[in-house]
Amino acid sequence: MLAKEAMGEARRARRATLAGRTSRAAATIADVTTRQFLVRATAAAGHRLTRLSARLDHKPPAGAPTQSTGKTLAGDREIEWTWTLAHLRRDRGRVLDFGSGNGMMALGAAFAGHDVVAVDLEPEQYPFHPDRIEYVQGDLNELELEPQSFDQVINCSTVEHVGLAGRYGSPDDPDGDLRAMAKMARLLKPDGDMVLTIPVGRDAVHRPLHRIYGPERLPRLLEHWQVREEQYWAKPTDDRFEPVTREQALDEAGARSYYALALFVVVPR
Ligand SMILES: C[S@@+](CC[C@H](N)C(=O)[O-])C[C@H]1O[C@@H](n2cnc3c(N)ncnc32)[C@H](O)[C@@H]1O
């Protein structure tokens, strides 16, 4: 009798152990599945937000390949934004965010402790209420801003649009980009600098979307500026940006939905 009870007890214990293992395994699978689901959902949401943000900027869709090359602009915003944030001045100062758009760079500069003046042709549409950002709606070339009053200018993916009518409510002004660059050189204090990101490749104007700066117009754009730091990125192998030489970048055949990138820190001459 005692032996039978003991055997029954042992069977129950084995069943309980097996049941425990099964439910732990099920819980682990459920955890992993939930985690994977959350990771994927977050990544997908991030990707959708980036694409939405690009659409709001009226960028050509990053996923639309150029007909001849299959290259897209995917990744351009990430590179330009991170370059810009990485080159914000360390010492607190007054920063002009030229063409502030969705406000990410202005907010980054405010988080870094700067007092920011954000200028854009369009009304402010930030999805947040900033407290260290003064928003000024208007055309930079027409605004009255005090000379030598800024420590840094952020010019992230903006100057190539200036004066191309039909996209941002800009008046047609073929040399509006050159005038803006000359004006910003005057707005900086003597030790000020500008973080600049632009499309580069063979010279072209894709109205009303953007200019692409090449061997002809790039020197004109930088006429009043001296280059302190520079990097060039393009897609020579597949649809991913990688660092390339200046020569390679300026030889890229750009299009409405693809170009190489130039990333600069420049100071007035
Ligand atoms: C492609 S968005 C870039 C926005 C932001 N800098 C970024 O990197 O996400 C270009 C912005 O420049 C602004 N813009 C174009 N021409 C301008 C001008 N002449 N004066 C002020 N803003 C201008 C547009 O309204 C638009 O918001």
C-alpha cells in the first residue's frame, strides 16, 4: 500500500514537473514572440514616421528608385540629421535653424542648451511646444536679422530649395541659394560656424524639388565660406549610403529621387 502511494506520488510529481516545463516553455515562447512583436512594431512605426516626416517635407518618396539606377534617397535624413546634431557647438550660444521644417534640429539645439531662432517659409507645425525656440516665419532672404548675432547656423537640407518656386511657397529666384549663403555669412559672429548638408553630384536643378551641387555650382555656393570639416556619402554599390571621396560624390548622376550627400562645417572667409 505504501509502495503504491509512493509510486502515485512520484507519477504526480513527474506530471507536475513536465507541466511546469511546458508552461515555462510556453511562457518563454510567448515572451520572445511578444518581444519580437514589440521590436518589429516599434521599428515599423519608426520607419513609417520617418517616411511620413519625409512626405510632410514634400521630399520625393525615399523608396521610389530612380528609373536608371535603382538608387533611392533612403537613409539621407538619418545621415543629415545625425551629422547636424553631432556638430552642434558645445558651448551655449545663439543658433539660427534655417529652414526648420519639422523642428527636430531646432529641438536638438535647444536640448543642447542653445537659444534657437527657427526660420521657415511655412507656418510652425511642430508636434511639440518648445520653450527655447523662437519661431520666425518668412523668407530668410527677406527677413531683417541682426548681423553678427548668431554663434552657429544650422543649414540642414534647406539651401538647395531656396528660390525654387512651386514647392515651399518660395518665389522664383535662380540665385536665391547663393544670396542666402552670403547673408548667413554676415549673420554669424566672428568665431561662428555653419553646419551644412546638401545634395551633391553632377550639377542639376530638379524643379521644383531641389538643386544638386556639382563641380560648377558648389564652389559658388561656398564662395564666402571656408571648409573646416567635410564628408561625402553616396550609394556606389547598393541602395545603402557609404562614405565616398569628393570626386566620387560629385560624379554621381543625381535625379529627382536620388543624389549623393555632402556634409560640412564651414566658417565665413
Ligand atoms: C527639406 S526641408 C528641411 C527641414 C529641416 N531642416 C530638416 O532637415 O528636416 C526644407 C525647409 O526649408 C524651408 N525653406 C525653403 N526656402 C526657404 C527660405 N527662403 N527661407 C526660409 N525657409 C525656407 C522650407 O519651408 C522647408 O521647411
